[in-house]
Amino acid sequence: MKDCIFCKIIKGEIPSSKIYEDEKIFVFLDVNPSTNGHMLIIPKEHYQDLFSIDENLIIHAVKIIKEKLYPLMRERLHCDGLTISQNNGFGQEVKHYHIHVIPRYQNDQSNITYNQDIILPIDQVYSILKRK
Ligand code: 5GP
Ligand code: ZN
């Protein structure tokens, strides 16, 4: 969709720290992470929210979280758990469906307010996640 920043990210018109991509979904680091390794999963086709998206895409996204993203977070970032969230309407800044995949750490404090003192620059997190 024209003027959608996430559609532009998929097309490469806006740069992003890409973690994973297949024919259905695109995964990249959130530019303003709640914790180190905070990722966003977006469908390649533009859907605004939960109420319009094809549910099969959500099933696919969950499979990718379980099989690829969480194992990667565990191995590279040594996280202790995972929080998944997804905003619709109120609280939704970008009107292209996205799932927040947020690794959790013993020291990141509460569910709501994460500890911003321990947030690393995105490039640093990206190189940890992508190094061979
Ligand atoms: P929402 O509030 O819509 O659930 O979350 C939108 C998320 O997208 C926010 O966490 C915000 O930091 C992230 N975001 C917004 N614009 C960009 C961008 O251009 N690049 C990246 N990587 N993340 C973005
Ligand atoms: Zn879009």
C-alpha cells in the first residue's frame, strides 16, 4: 500500500535490519526496541490489523517464532523468555499488521516498563544475531 512505511520496508525503499524473510512474512528489528532483540513480524501483503488479516498468516508467523526466531534469540542473546504483543486500533502506531516478538531477560524489570539502561545500539544487536 502506498505511503505505508512497512510496505516500503518490505520493498527495500526504507532500510531495515532484516532477520528473516520468506514468501509470506518479513521479520526485522524494531527501531525503538523494548528489549535487545525486539523484532517485528509483518505479512508481505498489506493488512491493517487482526480483523482483516488472513488467519493462516498468523499460524505461519507463530511457527516461525517457535522454529526460528526464539531459538535464535536463545542462542545468540541468551534470553530467558518471550513476550508477544500485537496492537489493533488504539495503541497501533503503524497500520500494517505486525506482531511484536520481544525477548525477555531476568533483569529487564516488569512486563510494562523495560529497563532502557541496558538497551544496546540496534547495529550491535543485529551483528550478534547475524554473525556466522
Ligand atoms: P505499534 O505501536 O504500531 O504496535 O508498533 C509500531 C512499532 O514499529 C514501534 O515499536 C516502532 O518502534 C516501530 N517502527 C516504526 N517505524 C519503524 C521503522 O521505520 N523501522 C523499524 N525498524 N521500526 C519502526
Ligand atoms: Zn503496508
